Amino acid sequence: MGYALPQDFVAKMERLLGEEYERFMQSYDAARFYGIRVNTLKIAVESFEHISPFSLRKIPWAQEGFYVHEEARPGKHPYYHAGLYYIQEPSAMAPVELLDIQQDDRVLDLCAAPGGKSTQIAAKLAGTGLLVTNDNHPDRTKALAKNIELYGVRNAVVLNAVPEEIARTFANYFDKILIDAPCSGEGMFRKDEDMAKQWAKHSVEKCVLMQRDILRTAARLLAPGGRIVYSTCTFSPEENEAMIAEFLEQDSRFHIVPIGEDHGFAKGQGEWIRTLTDEAGKSFEETTIQAVNGTGRLWPHRLEGEGHFLAVLQHDGTLASRDESLEDTSGRKKKEVRGSKASAQDQKTKLTSDEQELVQQFMQDHLITALSGEAVRYGQHVYMSPVERERLDGLKVVRPGFFIGTLKKNRFEPAHPLATALRPEEVTRWIHLSSSDDEIIRYLRGETLTLPEDRVQRGNESVPAKGYALICVDGYSVGWGKWLDGMLKNEYPAGWRWT
């Protein structure tokens, strides 16, 4: 380890871990573990194993996760640009696995940027249900939106809001909620030495205040019988077992679903909070202390991954129907709320009949699949929204749905996210490039390609070669190109290009 750990942190861990302390400290001198998670929205796990350009070793707690060597540099392969996998720290794959996502679930990722767990949720939904993914930091939502788009997610809404704002129109709405809570980050010191250097600034006390508010609001957002998974990447008992204990004692509708000790996971440490108190200064009940032993800890000296804490909170189902979430107690719809964070995406409107015709004509000429959702226009951008429009009123919306294109004067231009979400069998015209050929690198760099007409594949002889074509690498979409007279105009966005 080429840097010094904060001495207060070292002293705390020695006190907490006792005889395990030496093994824990030795983990900081061990090699880190690197992982990728296969994006099953675009490719099956077995298919990726067959074509993988680097060696893979299964991550035991993640169905689609694999260890890879650092030297493999998976971010420097065309498959990364095709969204076939997400580069993700192995332990970070565990929280979504515990959500137990089922098809057609409504899922909220409350603290989502940069979006790794959101793309994992989307893959498990397999195009069904709804994903609302949110982060309250405006700059971080840029990476969040890009990852949603790169990985071909069609059923997501991206928000930039605080939880209380979301609760105004989404109360009692979500079947599953993930809280990857902001924390002091102690479990990431080995991965990111800057986190160790900044540890004193990200005080446990400040983090506890944020976590408390987030948990309480999440309880209001959850549908009857729903599930919350709370996770942190810190070792601090105040942010972990004590936070969950306090929540359980304040809301008796929830209980812990024990995580178990498979795959090297460890139990939560109820004993560590015996001398701590809740917000009101009251000590925790013995039953609560025992209950939090059902939470889980991922220790870097016990498994091949970084430090994490996990808690699965199950609701007992005693709330009113989630369909009443837009009504007050008198049965009337709540008044529209527009605060200082109303949508930054220009005014939201329905498409005019002429605009609808432009979009429909493009779809008819280029797609052989139907897109689900309601077409809405934000400024000149057109989205297929998977959620009722009134739910988004008063919220700062980064993406109201699946971004399919932009309305220009008398024409419709397809968006890059439309391409990344499509498969060759869903379009009328496509071009295959090989991952082993320089052509794909040139395309990803934004260059114009010279291609003969017979490279433009069509499912029907009546389709002309001229026009937009879906560009694919080894059969998996990466973007648009526009073919005309032997030249492929490159439509790959400048901000996405290979560098």
C-alpha cells in the first residue's frame, strides 16, 4: 500500500475487529479484484462467455458477474462500446442481487450515479416494469443518463431530485427500492486512495444525517409488501447496524430478511451498537440488536471484493393501495407542485399530429418493431415515456423515458440511445463490423467509412440501401450510420468516441 490510512480509522478498526484486525490490515497490501457484469439486455451470459476476448472467472454472488484481470483493460474493447458489459467492482454487484427483482416490478434506485446498479436492475427487469433512477447531484446525472443509454435501457426515467420531491407524486408506488447510501466510504480506501485522504471531511456524523432522511423517505415511497435494500461501502457501525436498528424501532412495519453467510458474506455486528443510541438518545432494544445480526458485511479479508454493508428490509403490507398515491385523504388528486427544481428539459408537451407523422414515418421506414410507452416531447427531443406524465410534474427530469430522436425542420433524426437499444432483427437496414478489424475502431473514432452496397444488409429486397443503418460489432449494436453511394456517414456522437 503506497499511502497511509487515517490513524483514527486504523484505531477504530483495531478496536472493532479484535483478532481479525491483522488479517484485515493485510488486505490493504493484497492485489485488488476487478470485475465486469454481462448486460443481458444485449447478450446472454453464455453467449458472452463464448465470445469474451479475455479470461473470465465467476463472481459467486452475482449471476452475471465475472472477475477479470486488470491487464485485460475491458474498457478498451469494442464490446464495451456496444454495452455488452459494465465494468463494476465485484462487491458492488451484491445489493441488486438481494432486491429479488421480478418482471413488471416498479423499481427505484434512489442514489444511483454513475448508474452501475441501475443498469443491473434494468437487466433483471428485462424490459418489463419501470425503473426510476435518481441522483440529487446534477453533474453526476450526466454519467447516469449516459450509462442508461449505453446499455440499451428502454423503460427508465432519470431524475435529479431529492427523495422528498419524488415522494410528492410517487408515494407508496415502488415494489423495490435500492438505497446505495452516501457514506464515509471506508470500504473503498483500497480502491481509491483519495477517499482515504478525504475521510475526515466525509464525517460519519454528516453521513448519518443524510442516511436517516433517505431511509425515512424511502419508506414513504415503497408500495405495500415491498422491499428496500440499504447498502453502504463503509465499515462504520453508526452508518450501518445502528442506522438500521434506529429505522426498525421507528417503523414497526419493516423487518430484516436475513442475508446468510454464503459466498464469504459475514453477519452484521449487533454487539457493536450495544452502547450506541438512536436519534433521541435512547439505547436500542435487545430484540433489535439481535435482529441486525441478519444484515450482512462483505469484508476484504474474507472474500474477493471491497468492503460493503447490506440490509434487506421487508415491508409487512399494511399500507393503502399504491394506486391511491396521487390522492389525498379526501380522495381528491393532489395539487400540482412546482418548486425551484422544475424540469430543466424545456417544456413538456404532446406531439402535434405533424410531428407524430414524422416520427411514425421514420419508424415505418427503419424499424420492424414497436416501441412501448407514450411519445412526449421535451423541447425538440422525443422520448417514449414509461410512466404517467403527471408523476413527473414538479421534478427535475433528466430523461423522461427512452430517448428516440430529435425533431428538426420537416424531419426526425434518430437518437444514439435508440440505436444502442436495438438489435439487427428489429431494423430494416444494418451493417456488420468485426471486432477484429480496424473498421470498428475507425467508426468509434467518428471517421467516415467507405463500404460497398453489398455490406448494407436488409431483411427485405424492397428496402433501399440508402439511409440510416444500424451499425453492429459482431452482431451487437453500437450506433447509427447513414449510407449513400458507397460512403457511410458516421453518426456516432462526439462525446462517446473512442479515445
